Amino acid sequence: MPLCWVLLGGAVVWSAGGITLIPWGMALTLRTDSELEKALDALVAAEGGSRQEIIRKAVIDYYHRADLHAQVESIGERNLEKWADVFERLRHT
């Protein structure tokens, strides 16, 4: 399985073991499979960035979507409690 190390400073060092992201002196090894390799290669070709940039964008995007989901769920729960009597009447109409 093809694997590599990626430095956040922009340098790319190829080796076995996975994609290693080194943010601010810390390393993270991401083990890849052929499906992830294919997706990364396609995104790099389409966007012209690096694997590190693609992975960074994906993780940050996932983080923001998860936070938004939690906010929407919280609002929904609050409104369900607030409007429970109305929802119950509508259910029986």
C-alpha cells in the first residue's frame, strides 16, 4: 500500500508507514488504503494543492459541520420543549 509523510511546513518526505502530518513539531501518522490514496490523488490533481492541505481542509470542514449540527440539534430540542403543546395539537388534527 503506498504511503507517505507530509510536513505541515510544506516539505514532503516519502516513506512507508502512512501520511504523517507534523503540525508545530507534533506528528500524526495517517494510515491510508487504496481508496484514500485514489481520493487524495484526484483532489490534489483537481485543486492543485498538497495532500496535507486536502486533509487539513477536510478535518476542519468536518469539525465545523459537527459543531453546526450540535447547535441545530440544541435549538431543535429547546423549541420542541417550548412548542410541545402546539406540536401535540397539530399531531391530532
